Amino acid sequence: MTEILSEKFSPIEKYHIIDGCFSYACLNPKERYVYDDTEIKSSKIQKYIKTHRYKSFIDSSYYKIFVQSFELKRWSVDEVINENRQCNPTSVHYLWKNGFKIEAEIDLINLFNKGENRLDRNGRSHIPYKLSEKRREIQQILTSINYENRDLLVLRIYSKKWLGYYDRIYIFSKKKYNSKRINRLKINLTILEEKLNCWKIKTRNYLRTRLFHK
């Protein structure tokens, strides 16, 4: 009953990230911002989502971008346990860069006996954890950040690749997201610096080729 009442007095807020090149090296600021509901529904952003394509790093193919959405709300323990939708790992980085604060990180591999014999060798789409087995431990972590009285954003990232095996739940607070102007200015300056570095590398390689391969 308490959780139902808290939801009534704490409306759910939705936030969105445009996913395209799936890389920290993406130099398009539109794919580094976190948007609220009003922004993501604007004609400018909708047009970008419908028309923009990103080029694959593997081949010369082009693909549609899509939107990942997250909820900021009061969470119950069971909701956190059942939140098994896989998110792009870069979402953690972009949420942080846009002013959200990581309040807790739950490393499920360590929680389940360091993940021994938990790797899915058969190519199944989910790592075979039963989070309900660790309900008490997860609740203790949530209680330590006063989850019952806070609006939080929860997401889970995982990979079952041999060289990148991880499974984590991240819990964010909104923190400084409302300082959009400052956050996005910092993002834009970072992108400008990365573009400048790319230009320097290309120029250096070009000059080296011209000087030593005549």
C-alpha cells in the first residue's frame, strides 16, 4: 500500500538516449544527450531519428538508430529484480555525463559467487541468474541509498562474451540533470576536442606519407 501511495505522489518521469553508433567515440552530440519526454517528441529530434543512419564499424552498411528509454520513479525491490531489459553499456556513461549520479552499482557476478560457472556457453540471450535468490542482499543495497523515499533510475547492462563478461545493475539519481545547458556545453567541448585530435592524427599521417613515400 505504501508503494502504491508513493507512486501517486511521485509521477514517473521518462528519459531517453538516442542509440546509433554504440560507441564512446561517437562524435554526434545528438547521440550523447539525454532527452526528457518533451525533447524526444519534438519535430526536430523525431526527424533526426527517422532519417539519420549510422555506418557500421565492421562493414560499409548503414543502420537505423533507435531510442532507449528509462524511468525515474520510486522502485520496489521486486521491480529492480525484474528489470532485466538489456541496455547499451554506453548509456551509463551518457547518463553520468548528462548530470545523473550513480547512487549504487550492483555487480551481479560478485554477488553470485564471483560468477563461477555462470557463463552461458549456448548463446542464449540472458545470463542465467535468478535474482530472487539474492533478494535480501539487493534490498540491503537499495536500503543503503534510501530507495523507498527517492526517485531513481535503474538499468542493467550485461555481456556474455568471454573477453567482456559482466552483469551489473546501475541505480541513478537525477542530481544535476536540470543543468542541461552546462552539461551539454561540456559534452560539445569534449566532442570538439576529440575532433581536433582526430584531425591532428590524420594530418600527421598524411604528412608522414607525403614525406617518406615519394
